[in-house]
Amino acid sequence: MKTVAWELCIALAAVVGVGAGYMLSEGGSTARYPTDVPEKISALPAGPKTDLIRYGQSLVEDTPRYIGKNAQNPAMAYGGNNLSCQNCHLNGGLKPFAAPFVSTAATFPMFADNRVVTLPDRINSCVRLGLNGKPLPEDSREMMALIAYIEFVGKDTPEGERLPGSGLKPIALPGDIPSARRGAAVYAQHCLSCHGQNGEGAPRLPPDIGYYVPPLWGQGSFNGGAGMGQIAYAASYIRANMPVGVDHQNPVLSVQDAWDVAAYMIVHPRPIAPARQPVAPMVIEELPIPPPPDAEAVKPGQELVPDLTIPPPTRAP
């Protein structure tokens, strides 16, 4: 039986090499976090560059209409589901500690896994893992538009720096081993009313495409290679952003609750990760989970994510 320490180390090792590209740190730049971005885009002068930025904004906010599984133009169905970029990158990629785009352009290209990783690589990692789809052509208008929007959002971020609020907010090690059983109760109290009994989310009504609330598991969700499929990153994201309306300064869930409900989410089935996952680095400036000094100190027989199909043990999970 694997110990929690072993499981956590495996999870971190996996995402450092081929994860979804989230960055766990509060950032070290003194530059100011951008404000009023939608208003600034609306005020841009007419022209091809503005058109490209606005199309990129539309792609982020209404992804399934343009490149989702049921895209209005079937030839553009690069996504394998009908999720939107902003289902994870909240508020059009602008919300602090919700994997925002404010420092993305400033930190790419970067060197990882013995290769140079470009911004198109990073974007296509999301398309392949979060959208469970196939990569956008790098010379496509859609790729150029997404880059234009991301560059506009981060235009005031100095090259090579990350603003405070970038990436995900580090989360403390849980006091107890994360338990999907406890997470089921957290989910029922805080998540079920929006995400549904079976994690199915809330689809938009036809003719609209996509979701008011995204599915958390099942065939319509992100695949197993996505960052949200890694317990450490899911727990960080959930505590700083969920339930809807919460921000990192006023979390509703305790640290333990966030780990537990993350365990409950990732134990459910979802599309499998691609056999050869895209290289998209996980930059960790402040490791959110210090490795235990002695992995064997964890009580044996306790799994990180208990199997919900078997009876619970007599002791607490």
C-alpha cells in the first residue's frame, strides 16, 4: 500500500515535468496587477491588431462556440469537450490565483525537460489536456488571437517576472491524509448545488454551447493529464476560488476540506490522458508541499484517495 508521502511525491514529480503549466507561487514582481482589462480592450482603436485581441478574448470566454467539440464550424472542433478556457482561468484569465494570464507571456519561452517550451506549446497543452482535444495549428488565426489576448493582458508585466497573484496560491500540507470520503461531505455541502450530484455541471441551454458551471468528472470534463487532475494543484485552486464568489483573501474551505474535496473530485472517472503528453512546465518557486522527513512515519494502510466502492475502515480514513 502506498503511503501518502509517496503518493504526494509522485504527484509533484509528474506535474513538474509534464503538468498543465500552473505556477504555484505568490510571485515576486513589484509591477501592479492589471485592472479594467475588458474596458481597455473595448476602448482600443479599430484595426487588425485590435480585432485579433478581441477574437482572443472571445475564444477564452466562449471557447466551445469557436473551437469546442460542438463548434459552430465543425471543421474547427479542436476541443474534445465543450469546456471554456475561463472555466478554469476565471474571469477571462484575470482573477488572481485562478491561473490568470497576467504573467504568462512574460515567462515564455522557457527551458524545461531539455527543450525550449513556447507560448503556443503552453496553449496547446491546455487544448490537449483541459479541452481533451487536438492541438491548434501554430499558424492559425485562433492561435494568433489567443497569443494576442494573453500578451495584451500581461503587457505591463516585466519580461521574466510574475506578478503577485499569478498561478495558484500555495496551500499548506493537510493535517490528515486527504480523504475522498470526507471530501464527499464537503462536496455535498459546498459544491453539489452548482456542479451537480454527479459532477455533471450545468450545460447552457440550446442554441448556446458550453456550460454555466463546468463538469468536474465524466466524459465532458478535462482529461487525466490536466493540472486539475493533480491533487495538490486542485486543492490549491479550490481553496482560493471555490465556492463561486470566494477569493484567496477570504477562503470558505479549510485547508483540510480543500484537500479532501480535491481527492473526491479526482477519484472519479474522466477521459484518460494522452499517451504522449505535451511538455508544459510546472514552475514551482515555493514548493507548496514540503517532503516529509520520513515517509515511513505515515501510518501504513492509509491511501491518499480511498476507493469509494469498498466499505470504509473502522478507523477514520
